[in-house]
Amino acid sequence: MIAVVDYQVGNMGNVRRAFESFGEEVLLALRPEQLTEKVSLAVLPGVGAFGPASESLFSTGWAERLRKWHGEGRPLLGICLGMQLLCEEGHEDGKWPGLGLIPGAILPLQARKIPHMGWNSVDWTGSPADFTPSLQSGEYFYFVHSYALFDSSGAAGTTTLEGRTFTSMVLRGRTAGFQFHPERSGTAGLSLLKETADYLRRGDL
């Protein structure tokens, strides 16, 4: 069973429907105690600003539960703002704590046109070596964001905007994140979402 964490930030429906299209059983988890051993993958979505999302995670007990989940070596996937929250901190209208599971800070994109909204390509870094997506580098996915993670040691995919490259996918052990929305990126996005979920749940990681 896959648990989609509902911490009152953004629309969880598209993510839930994407996993259900693979035949997965999906739980919309409203409380941290719903993240039990029956769950094979926890998914942290999110749309909006880093600050309010961070406050919601920490005030509801989700931050503590997800950190423990990660510490136990259990699979965790962040999408868009959810990926940003996996990092150490966010610099959006102040400085806000993240979960600290991925090294690095979320910083402004500093592009001429903000937000970065629409389709852009992702290039695979080849790291980790055993993560081999069936999609080739240069595949396009759907983005909506104004802040990003740069220079990450966990970068599995990168994207370039106006000459500056940011991390568009992170992958460290059983924790992964997409800056883009795979659930809104057509067949390619759904394919990558399924492959990543399957990878995170492999027994040999």
C-alpha cells in the first residue's frame, strides 16, 4: 500500500489517481500514525510556499514521523514542494527548516520569468549507477516552481533554465524527489513515477 501524506498543502488527488492507475492501493494519510508497516512507500506531495508547508509539517507531527520513517530505511518520495521539503532548509520569504534528509537549501531560481511553469527537459546524471530509467535524457516533464535545489550531491536528474542548471530529481538510498510533476507529465511522467516507486521498494537497496 502507498500512503500519500495529506498535510493540507496542495491537491493530493492527481498523485493518488496516478498511483491507482498502476493498480496500487493508495491511502490518503491524514495523521502520522497512519504511516505503519503496511505502507510500502510514503509520498509527500505539495503545492505552494515553503514556509506554510514547513509549519504544517512540524506542527502536525508529520516532520517527526517522516524523519523516523527515513531513519528506518523506508521508501519516501517527494514531489514538487514535497521534494523541496526533503532538503535542509528553504529560503522563501525568510528561512524555514526542511526535513534535512537531502543535503542542500532551496533557493530562488533567479530567472527572468518566474515562476518556471511549463515543459522542460531532464538529463540523467547517471547517479546512482543502478538507477537506469527507461526514458532517455532530454525527456520533457511539467514544472511549476520559483525556487530550486542547486549543486546537490544526490542529483539523479538536472534541468537548465536560462543557462543555470538546477536539480530536478534527487535520489539517495530509499529517498527520492521530483521537482517536476510526474503525475501531470503524460505517459513519460507516469512511467518514471512507476519506475522510481519500484526502485525505492527494491529489497537490495
